[in-house]
Amino acid sequence: MRNRSSWWIIIVIMLMLDLYVFQVLKALASGASEKTRLVIYVVYWALSVSSIAFLLLLPYLNTESWPKNVRNYLFATIAGLFIAKLLATIFFLIDDIRRGITWVLSKMFPENIDSTNNNAAWNMSRSAFLSWLGVGVGGTFLTSFIYGFSNKYNYDIQRVKLSYNNLPAGFKGLKIVQISDVHSGSFANKAAVSRGIDMILKENADIILFTGDLVNDVSTEMHNYIDVFNRLKAPLGVYSTLGNHDYGDYVEWPSLQAKKENLEKLKGIHRQMGWRLLMNEHVALERNGDSIALLGIENWSALKRFPKHGKMELAHAGTEKYPFKILMSHDPTHWDAEVRPKYGDIDLALAGHTHGMQFGLETPFFKWSPVQWVYRQWAGLYEEGNQKLYVNRGYGFLGYPGRVGIMPEITVIELV
């Protein structure tokens, strides 16, 4: 491990959390039979000790050689258990704060406490309501988290109709399919991925646009999926751009030259699949005698931890003659930070990147995900004046091998 001290801090936090949650578990199980309590305790500590032991041994395990499914599910389950306990702890802490305040008040106003037991307030029982509520919230999260494993290939088609006054007549009814964030390095079911491609082809789109993150880290992750994604065809073509993961920034390379060669190989895969990769440039799209501009830039983020390779000025130069412009830019922060302030003639921007955090809640009237605390635009359609941005929720997945509430997306946009 490159930072052993941080790793040990995580392990210590997990152990302290386990001990704290166990105290509440003991209180809740106090009324159960001895055999039932034993089963509860054994299951709890078997899971907790196994998780901590795995993390302790992790620096000595060659997990990269493990089957991808085993590795992904194991890490995700440990993370899910940890988050579930954290959520439950919020309610346990509220209860302990309540007990602590009552104890302090008992010391300040002893006349209101039974004189035979001055520690009665501190020894008061935990709130059964708060304790069970914490267990319920944590358990619900963990159940949803594990169930979400089954959703990672459940592709959802989002249909959007967009109206523009300046859209040339020849492009009325144009059907665009957008996909984003394939993250082929996370895939382990080629047939399921191919079913998603079948869904796209059935839409008979006029043009297909891919807005970045074809791989997790290295170009070789696409080798087993080239024959899946090269099936994507459309009358006006398939166009693509790069996302932050495509540059190989999250893996160690033997040299800078090796990293550059990886990016060149990835560009070659785009060409091999028949995709036109737009690198800070634009092309003219022609339909029914009219023309519009399609711009594509490299990754550009307003957040410091992500790269700014994109050069909007290069892509935009020469597009003044086109009455309508579509921009492909992977990171949605680009829209507020540069596109809207400087390029008011970009009619439609398409982005991805956030995945909707692969976790959240969406209804026809409400949508929420923790990712909205980082990204103002994180899923779906956004409008400011005459400009529109659509953020795709991602075709693939990264880290957590699943989806809860935020399904993998195929976007079908119709210009009307």
C-alpha cells in the first residue's frame, strides 16, 4: 500500500464502529433467548472480523489476479457493510446524546431524580425506537445495495424531445442516441452488454454520440468488447469524445511514454469500431439540404482533481456559419464554467461523467442522489435561457458493481 498509515486509520475506524454498533445490538437482543443471541453475535462478528482481516491482508494479496466478479463484489460488500453501519450509527449517536443530556440535567437538578439512584438518568434504557430505526435504515441500505448488483445491466431508455426555434427545417425530427461512461474494464457479462447494444440499434437513430470514458484505465479493457460496440451504426455516423478515465491517469505506468502509447491505442480502438473521435474539433452534419455543427472536446472539468485537456476555442473556431450547434463534453461542470459564459451559441451540450453516483432515487416528481452535493447538473435535462444540457447517467459502472435507483442509461433525444 502506498499510504499504510491511512490504511491503518481506516481499519481502526472500522473496528471502533463495530464495537459501538455491537453495544446497541446487545441491548436490542437482550430479551431474546440465549441461543438466538448467540447466533446474532456469531453472525455479526463473523462478518466484521472477516472484513477487517481481509483489509489487513490486502497488501499481501494479489487481488488483480482474482476473477473480476469476485474482486468487485467482495470490495463492494465490505463497503456496503461499512456504510450501513455508519448510517445506523447516526441514530445510535442521537440516542446517546439524548441520554447524555438527560444525565447532565440529572446532575444539575438532582431534586428531580430518584435520590436512591443518582445515576438513574445515565443508566436509562436506550430508546427502542431510535435503536430499531437505526437498524432499519442500515439494513434497508445494505439490502438495497446488494440488490443493486442485479441492476448493472438493466439498461433504461430515457426519451427526451427538445424544441428549438433556430433548428434548421432539415433537422426537424432528428433522432440522437447518446451513451456515455461505458467503463468496459468493469464489465463481466458480454451477452448482457450486447443486449444493450441491441436496444440502441432498435431505435434506428440518425446519429449516435458517445460522451467519454470508454475504459477504466487501459486500452486493453476494450479488447473483448470491440466486436460488441462496433455494431453501432447510424446514417449520420457514430461520434465520440474522451473522458477523464480514458487518459490512464488512475493507474501507475512504467514510463510517460507507455501512458502516451496507451492513449494512442485507445484512439485507434475508436477508429477500429468505426467511431469518429472528436479531439477539440467540429464536423458539419448535413441532412435534407441543411447543415449544423457537432463539436467534441477532450475532457474539461471545473473541478481541480480532474484534467482540463479540452480546448473549446479550437473546436468552436469556424462554427459561426452554422445556425445550430451540438457539443459533446464529458464533464457537466464544463457547461456552467465555460460553455454558457463564453459560448452562448451552443444550443445543446451532452455530458456524462457523474453516473448519477449509481445510487439515488428518481420518480416523475423528484430525483435525489448524494452526487448532487458535488455536481449541480448530474442527471437528465437542464435548461438556462436558450441553452440546454443533457447529462447521461452512464452505460456502464465503476467501483460499485451495481445500480440503486439510478439505472444505466440509453438516451434517445428527438429534435422537434
